[in-house]
Amino acid sequence: METFQPVLATLAAYLIGSLSFAVIVSRALGMADPRTYGSGNPGATNVLRSGNKLAAILTLLLDALKGFIPVFWVQQFGAAYGLHEGTAALVGLAAFLGHLWPVFFKFKGGKGVATAAGVLLGINPWLGLATLATWLIIAVFFRYSSLAAIVAAVFAPFYQLLIWGGGPLAITVTLMGLLLVWRHMANIQKLMKGTESKLGQKAPAPATGATPKHPHGPPHSPGHKNSHRHGAKP
């Protein structure tokens, strides 16, 4: 029984994390699926590229809450059910993994920045605020959400280890940081090439389709439009 309860809590956290709110909110508001434009990432930053700030804010808050709630619940009420720090670390990681590989969306999820922030706030509000402040400073100065996320992901484990020490929670924070950097490898390459999109930059308009073909082959140039006419004067 003592083993069953942590497993149940971890599974529940994974299922909560598997709710891809970028897709859910976009569908509810009658918007395009965020996996079909911009970076194709189902996250708040890509939803913002649609130009709908309300949808982006809702996505951000809900993605953060699904990381925060499982950890907060275990921290506040888990002791009565035999759930302690180790379980809090497990449910936080499970919620984060659910966002990355959501069972409800064919295991194709986002990068996990907002969900990781929620987990950190649940583990330790001061740790979460320090990490969010790091993200905000980089985002304001450089205007790259991906760069801010990468820097915050690197700093979070150091904050935890240097200020609050090790243990199961430190392991979760470190694993999330490593996974966040890994999920941003494509962004790192774009940053190095100078092609990364900045915060608030709208996604390019969708392609309207290929140029229609001429029924009898490629269209003729204007200088030859009369070439098929018999007896046409030069």
C-alpha cells in the first residue's frame, strides 16, 4: 500500500501534465492548431505568434498550473497519505514529462518551460521566483524566449544545490534543466545562425498553395503570348 500511493500520485501527475493546453485553448477559441504554424511547438510562445495574446496567456497559466498543482498537493497534503519529499519530486518530474510526451496527443508535446516553472514554484516558491527572474532578465534584454529558457534551465539546478541543497528535489530540478536544454537544441542552432524568432514575432502567413499549372504546360512569357496565333505580325 505504501508503494501504491506514490505510484498512483505519479501516474495522476503524468496524466495532468499530458493535457496540452496550447492545443486545448486554441481549439476552444476557434484558432488554428499551434502545431501547424510558427515553430510547431504546442506552447505559449508559439501561440503568441498567432497574435492572440489572451490565448497565449491562458496557455502559459494553465501549463504552469499543471506543473504546480501536483507538487503543491503532495507538499501540503501528502503526509497524511504517506507521501513525502521523494513523491513530490516524482510527481513534479512526471507532470513535466507528461507535457513533453503527452499520452493524449500521440506523445508529441511542447518544450516544457511553463510546466517546469510551475513545478519549481511548487517545490519552492523562492526557487521558482529566482528562476523566473532569470528568465525575465534574459528575455527583456535579448528578446529571445528560447535563450531565456535555456539560461534559466541551466541556473535553476545551481540555485537549488547552492542555496537549498541536494536530495530528490534537486535531482528533479537537474533532470528538468537537462531536458529543457535538450528540447531547445534546434533553437540553439537557430540562435547561432541568427535565424531564431524573437518574442512576439508573428508566425509567417501560411502558404496559399503551389502556383497553378498551365493546362498545356508552363505559362508563356508576355513576349510570346501571341506566338500561337497564325499570321500574327512581328
